[in-house]
Amino acid sequence: MRFEIVTIFPGFFSGIFEHGIVRRAVAAGRVAIGIHDLRAFAHDRHHTVDDRPFGGGEGMVLKPEPIAEALGSLGIATKTEGNRQGTRVILLSAQGRRLQQSIARELASLDRLVLVCGRYEGVDERINELYCDEELSIGDYVLSGGELAAAVVIDTVARLVPGVLGNEASSEFESFGAADAEIAADRDGVPRSQHGAGGLLDYPHYTRPAEFAGLRVPAVLVNGDHQQIRRWRREQQLRKTLRNRPDLLEGATLSGEDRELLYAIRAEEQKRTR
Ligand code: SAM
């Protein structure tokens, strides 16, 4: 999969993709990242990319011509012209659809994702109208530019590109994982779950030493009973989701066993707060 970033700050990305999974994905040729300096498409003496807003008001707005030319250089026509199969053009914007794992999964199936980074007050709206398939936000807060958001989108999507994560199915078993994954056992033979995370948060993880700062790892994790471990992990997922993100439970895929566990957890919580 190829990512293209259109930005006035290409230097922002130096180093950011040179770590961990994204670096390995690039090295293995599964992911490629192109960074395109918007100023190279501004032809006046000062390479001007912004101008004052029509109608007055604070700040500056990114001009449409350099962005249109940058997209044209990537072979991207307007939405009404040209074939865009396999490519999606996204405008990073606080006003966009909020990024979540299900959107990242959808984007990971594309051949090419083009990310237009705004700055100042934003991008001339005609770019959105003519070229962008959607606006995407990384959360309900305002960043000073789209670059950080583009990096977040790439990090989130790249690890879901087929073949990028070591264990193909592992993204299904982390927080927000899909419900339809089928994996009976982890590498060490421990069953993770009968189905994917189903939209719940992940369970807590522990590693050596078995005792740290007076705290021992939960005994169930060292007793070798795989069914108990699976059940304990599922219960922890339900507990954490109920505590930190109860909204996720509404859309979660829950088995009969999950519902029983949840019922017991809620009863226990009620007893404690009474
Ligand atoms: N005037 C805009 C508004 O009120 O929505 C804010 C512009 S912001 C200062 C500049 C740029 O940062 C935006 O054009 C966008 O590209 C990026 N940006 C800001 N917040 C973002 C968010 N939550 N998600 C994605 N991009 C964001």
C-alpha cells in the first residue's frame, strides 16, 4: 500500500516512520510513503501557499492552486474526472469523521491513500469539494496542522496492511479488534478467545518478573490451565471496557458466556457501591 502526504512541512516527517512496525513494513516493501512539499507547487518568488480568508476574520487559509497541482502531479484528477479506483484522497480536518479502528481496517484495503495536511485556518473548501473523498479527524480537539494526524493515520493503517504484523490475526485480538477472527490458540498454545476482541478493550498483559514491587502476576496466568486463562482474559476485557469505555459495550459482539460474565461483574460493582 502506498501513502502520499501533501504538506507544507515535509521535514516534520523525518524520522517519524523510521521505527518499529512502519519501518519494517517499508523495508519489506509492503508499505511506501511519499512526502510532497506543497511549496514546490507554488510558483511565485516566495512560494506562497496561503492567503487571507474571503469575508475577513482571523488567520490564513491554504490556497487551492498549489494543492490541486500537487494532487495532479500524483495523477489525481477531480472526483468527477478520472478513475480513482483503489485510491482515496483524505483531507485531515477537525471537522471530519472520527478515525476509529473499523475505518483504519477499511483504509488498509486500499492501494493508495492520499493525505492532505491543512495548516492555519485550514484548506480552501474547494479542494475538499473537488478532490477529497472524505474529511478525517483523529479526535475532538484542534491540532495546529494535519501532519501529526497524517502520521497517526499512517501508523494505524500501515500495521493493518496484510502481511505487516507478524501474526496475521493479532490485530483482531487487541483493543477494538473485529469479532469475526478465528484463531484457536496463540503460539504458546494458550487460547486467546473464541472469537476476536469483538470491539472490546484489550485485557491486561504481564511479563517477568512474576513479582514486581510487591505485586504478583495474577495466579491464573501461571497455573497452565488454558481455559481458565481464556476466561480470565475475557472477563478482564469486559471489566476494563465497562469501567473505561462503557459506550463500546453497545456495539460489541458478546457471546452467551460474555453476557453471564458481564452480569456478574455488574452485580459485583453494584454491591461494592451500595
Ligand atoms: N479552523 C479549523 C477548525 O476550527 O476546524 C482548525 C484548523 S487547524 C488549526 C489546522 C489544520 O490542522 C486543519 O486544517 C487540519 O488539517 C489539522 N487538524 C486540526 N485538528 C485536527 C484533527 N482533530 N484531526 C485531523 N486534523 C486536524
